[in-house]
Amino acid sequence: MYEHSNKIDISFLPVPDKDQHDPKIGMQGWGYLPYDDPRLLEWVSSIGRDYHIRTMLEIGTFAGYSATMFLEQFDYLEKIVTIDPNNFSIGAGKALKDKYGDRVEYKQIKSGELTKGQIYDLVFIDGNHTKDAPHNDILIAMSMNPKIIMMDNIELPDVQRAVKRNGLFDLKHDPKYLYYTSEHRGRRQPGILGVFNV
Ligand SMILES: C[S@@+](CC[C@H](N)C(=O)[O-])C[C@H]1O[C@@H](n2cnc3c(N)ncnc32)[C@H](O)[C@@H]1O
């Protein structure tokens, strides 16, 4: 087992500013999970342990914060493939590769461009949270035969609809979630990170 720190070091990643968004994709992409909160890190570590996560796909790299969190907190993680069409994420992909080597593969593509037939222990969905995108990402994730799907911002209406539509909220499966609040442009707002058995 690796030693976990209770703080994630993100100083090696590029720093986002308000211009680092593709207007065609929308204004999401702030990556404001409370990465410096030991309670989030502990929860994430336990998921990695309980489900023995060795491989994962991340939809939505942005600045590389969550990818770093998984690389640091998942004891068994051998490989994370992280994708994002955002030009800003190229720098994040490079920084991640420089630090973590073969444990990371970044691709500048959208989830819809992923090749079929890939299998991962976990798919983390944190791309476009609007319209049909969350539903399409769940379908892609389910085709990858994961042990679990993790999805950020399940409080947002289109994400919630997609979760329900795909039957991911099945109480028999005892879904776990983590509620957090974050500050975005001076506004505090809630967020929920969900984990679903598939
Ligand atoms: C909320 S951010 C991701 C934050 C990151 N997971 C973190 O927590 O540090 C959302 C990102 O998803 C990307 N995105 C939007 N649509 C996408 C798609 N179809 N496939 C992959 N990434 C997408 C955006 O460019 C944006 O950078």
C-alpha cells in the first residue's frame, strides 16, 4: 500500500483562468471539488480499495485535479486514461505524464470519439453536464463494463435526469454520494459526487 497524504499537491499542474473554456462546450470546467479536504480524499481512497480499482477512464480532464487525486489516492491504480477536447487540458495532460509516466494517458478527444470495446474498472464522468451529454456519457460508461461509475454534479438537472433514466439510482444497490460545497466566482454552491453500482 502507498502512503496517502491528506492534501493533494496540484502545484505541478497549469493554473486555470476564465479564458480556459471552449465557449462551444460551455462554461463548465472549473474543477472545484474540495481536493484539499481530507474527508474527500479518505472517501475516494476507500472506493479505490473496496472496488480494487486498477484501471479507469476519466471524461473531463480540465486542469488535471481529479486525475491527480485518483493517482494519489487509489492504491491499486495502474492506469488512468483521461480525455478532454479543451486546448487547456493539453498542458494538464503533459504535466500529469511528466509526473506519473505510464500510469497516465491523456487524449484530446470528446467522449463521443472514444473507440468501442474498451474495458475499465471505473469510469468517472465529469465532462459536459448539460442536455443529452450526461446520458450519452452514462451509455458510453456502461458499455465499458465498469465495476462502478462515478459522476460529478449529480445535483444538476440534466445529470439527475440521466442518472434516473439509466436506473443508476437503485436503492438495493445502496448508492453512495458525497455532498460538497464549493466557491465559484465568489458564489458558494453545492455539488454532489455520486458512485453507482452498475
Ligand atoms: C468540470 S470539468 C472537469 C474537471 C476535472 N474532472 C476535475 O475535477 O479536476 C469539465 C471538463 O469536461 C470537458 N468536456 C466537455 N465535454 C466533454 C466531452 N464530451 N468529453 C470529454 N470532456 C468533455 C470540458 O472541456 C471541461 O474541461
